[in-house]
Amino acid sequence: MKKRRVLLLGGSGYLGAQIYDCLRQDGENEVLATCFSAGQANHLIRLDVTDEPSFVQLLQEFSPDVVIWALMSSMDEQVMIKSGISTLLAHLREESKVIYISSDGIFGQGTGAFAEEDEVVPLDERNPLAPYSRAKQMGEELVQKRHGNHVIARIGPIYGCNSAGKWDKRVASMQTELVAGREITRSGNLYKTFVHVEDLGLSICELAAGAFTGTLHLGPSAKESYYSFFRKLAAALGLNVNLIKENRLSEEEARERGVPLDTSLDTRMASRLLHTRFRQA
């Protein structure tokens, strides 16, 4: 039986490495994963998606049935998405599926429990993540308008130890500080839908193999503040939760800084459609 050819863009990243391992465990997949820099894992193909000739050549030679966009730029997200997505959609077969991993950062008003059909309002310009938010929204719009067979998977902050033994930066920093006996402060009224990297990897692999198309919010059903989330993780890791202190961001300060207080996601559709179960922190 012919295998499903899956092109994973960003296979060296924290999430990408998890998705890669999950795809490889499914014997129905033939997986080609990319990285940006030389010297990364030797099973990956080096590719800069803004290098159009190289990207087109890869697409033509591999002719993927599914393309997963798990990329993040450390330099210019907007340039990477505008160039890379445009090249991808111009040279991908119509019947191939695109899975574009997006972000809760596209919801800039911060009223919380956002459903898939809710209006997208990018982050305020005063927020340092505003360029990233605009880039993610642009990617969504390009995929939606130009390629019918797509999944836009929106997610909140990712956490946990991935299959390569790497922790997310937030939890890794917390562990360093608490092990050293230093206090940390986290917000008690800044809410997110935190999603474990293993669960997210499984759900992306399930979407690659499934028939669903459209927009889907991935993650557990309940939101957490940064304060409650870190206390739960610290307790689970056997660390001193009393070193985690709470602060709160006033509505006035949040407006001045362009920070939405609640960008949690309504994930009920995913819970109905997917076999993957998302753990609560």
C-alpha cells in the first residue's frame, strides 16, 4: 500500500521534533522533515523556505500528500510566512493537505474562550508580540483563501518535555529558579489554554491522517492563569510551590501595554472530533 508522504517544515523545533517522532511511529507515513541550520539532526533536510528555487525543487521532488507548517522564525516571522506560504501554495498539488499551526495571539481583545468562528483582532501595536501576531494572521488568511484542503490549528502556550528530552523555555526557567531556591512571580489574572507537547504532537498527526478541514482550536477544556499553571507544574515536579508568588495586572495597565488578559480557547470542537485527549496541567 502506498504510504502517505508527509513534509514537516520545522522538524528541528521543540514542537516539530515531537510531531516528527509521532509521524514516524505511524507505519503509513513516509516523512521528510526540514531544519533551517546545518549541524542540526542529521535525519533532517536543510531548507530555507524563503529560498524559492530550493523550496520549489523540494516540493516537486517529494510531492507531499500532507505539509505541516511548524516553523517559527527567530528573525522575521512575517517575511518567512509571506514568502514561504506563498511559494508552498503556488506549487502544492490541490489535493494535498496543508496543516498550518497558528496561535492564540491572533486574538488581541482578550475576552477569552475564543471559538473557531470568532473574529480575529491582532494584538495592540504596543505589545512586543504584535508583529508575530500579524504574521500568524497573514498566514491563516493566505491558507484560507488559496488552498481549500487545509487545517488551521490554533494553540496556546506549549509545555512539557518532548520526545527529544527538551523542556519548553517557561518550565525550564521555572525549574532552574526553584531548584536554586529563588522566588518567581507569575500573573494570577493572565489566562491561557496551556497544551502539553505530547498531546499536541498526537493531535497534529491525527489531523494529518484524518479527513477534517477547517479551523480547529487544540488543547484542554479548562484555562489556567500563569500563576495556577506554574504552581501545578511545580507540584507535579516535586518543587517548592511556595516560592511561586502571585501578582496581578490591572485592566488599566493591561490596556496601556496592549496585553489581552484572557486569550484562552474554546476547544470543544476538538474534543468532539479527535481521539486525542488533552491533559490538564
